[in-house]
Amino acid sequence: MRLFTQHPESVGETYVEHFGMASGFGARMILGGFACMVHGVLPFLFTKTGSRIITDLHGRMVTQRSRHAASDSRQTA
């Protein structure tokens, strides 16, 4: 069971929360990848979609880690 909970706990999530976050990230990455592939063929389409999705996902991940780190420091203080 620990295999399923160790990593989610390390980022401050339950297994179900982590499943939702990871699935959402994966879906956005697939959509962003598709937009980039279409953009490669039709360069006038999706000119900022891929970079916008990457920036958004990075921001969400950093925010999530910062929130977890802040809650950890409050718990140990």
C-alpha cells in the first residue's frame, strides 16, 4: 500500500487528490501536444497554446509545492 501513498504524501496530497492532479496535468499535456503538432503543420493556428499550457502547468506545480512546503514548516514550528 505504501507504494501508492508515499509520493502523494510527499507532495501533500492523498492518493485520490494526486490521481486527480496527475490526470488533469496529463490531459492538459496531451491537449498541448496536439496543439503543437497542429501548429507545426498550420503555423497560424495555436501560436501560443503550447507555451501557455506549459507555463500554466509549471505555475500550478510550483504553487502546489510551495503550499505543501509552507504547511510543513508551520507544522514543525
